[in-house]
Amino acid sequence: MSQQYGPPPGPPPAAAPGGWGAGQGGAGPAGPGGWGSGPGRPPGPPAKSRRSQLIVIGGAALAVVLVAVGVVLLVTGGGEDNNNKQPAAVQTPDAPGTLYTPPAGSKPNDTKQANDIGVEVGHGIWFTPAKGWRKSPRAATGQNYILQQFNVRGLIDGYFWVRQTTLYDAKGFAEHLVDIESNGMQNVVIGKGTECKPANPAIKTCYALTYTAKIKTAKNGLIDYQGFVTAYSDKWDRVTATDAGLEKRVYERRKDNLKVMNDSVEKSF
């Protein structure tokens, strides 16, 4: 249950004795020279001397002077050097974080930048294939590169696919792609998702998933398989995902390739 803030129900507690104002016993007895404790009002205040009137007038004038000085100090900031104070309107704002939202009406810059190397995916994102990876002739969307099996024409050991969407957030797209890729495999085990934090500040959010499975082949029966999906959202909620799957024994040999290709996408944002 959420904590509720505010005073507890019922009347407030009585003031503690000894504080400002009256305690539980009411006002104390008047001191000498006071109004007294009788029920009737005294016939009239004692006459004031001219000296008392001058003291009152002098005190009032002093109060006016003190108030005026206080106003001047409040406006000017006292004795501080105002030339060194920076107006609030021009103070440097905090650096935007990964959850930064662009101002309304702003547009992304999708022109080619220094880290855009290799092949263009879209929305200003580029991907650099590692040596030995070839473009797949079957990819309908994004950029799909395959690793052909050594000395066996028509068979592959794995793929690395970069795709984009505006229909999902990073987490939703990663989960969607893992479901698609592992469909039809056996003994599928999907790892716990991770909210990753890339160094590139242009990436708003990132979500990564890994999985293992067994796939059936015509020649070798069931073989071990391993894959991952990492999805990145930019500040305009456009999501780019890297999607890789390889035979497990090949995965171990190609981990460096996979990292380099994945890093090339992250740097391109």
C-alpha cells in the first residue's frame, strides 16, 4: 500500500508547555504594572509623557529606515559582487541524458557522418560487415549478411541482420525478433533480458536478449545453435536491431566478428 502524506486524522495535539503562546493552563498571571486579572476593563490608559511619545516616533522612523535598507539589499543581493553572478536565464543547463526528448518540431539529422561506414541501413544508421561475411540474396528488409559454410556451397554457418521499425519500442522489438528466429527450433532457452547502456549518447534506450537452441539438419541431425538480438531506440523512437544466429561451435570462433559489427551500428547513431 502506498504511503499517504498529510496530517493524521483528529484534532492537532496541544502545544507543549514552555513554548511560544499559552500552554494547557491558559495565560499566566500578569506581571507588575499589567492590566490585572479582574473582569472589568480599566477606566483608561495612563497618560503618556512627551518623552515616551518621542521615543515611539523615533522608533517608527528607525523601522522605516531598516525596511528601506532591507529592500535595497534584497534587490541588489547585499554586498556580493554582482558582476560575477550569472543570470538564471543564461545558466548552462544539465547535459541531456539517454532519456532526453527532443524539442517539439525538431528533426533528426540523418546525413552521413564520420562513423557511418560500410552499408546504409536507414534513418542515418550504417553497418560495417566483417571480413568473410557476404550480403544475403534473400533479405527483403534491412541489411542481412551471412557466413557461408567452408567448402560447402549453399549452406551457411550463421547470419547477422540489421533491421529497423517504428512499430515497437526497443524491448518489444527484441522480444519479437527472438520469437520469430527461434520458431521451429527445439530446446529453446531464452536468457533474461538486459537494459544495456551504450556509450553513444544518441541512443535513448537499449535492450538485449540471448538464446540457445537446437536446430535440425539433413546431414548432422540436431546441432547446437546460439543467437542474440540487441535493439536500440534513438531520440525519435526509431528502433534499430542487430540480430545474429550461428551454429554454436562457429559462434565461439566468430565472437570478435560479431562484436565489431555490433559496435559499428552503435557508433553510427
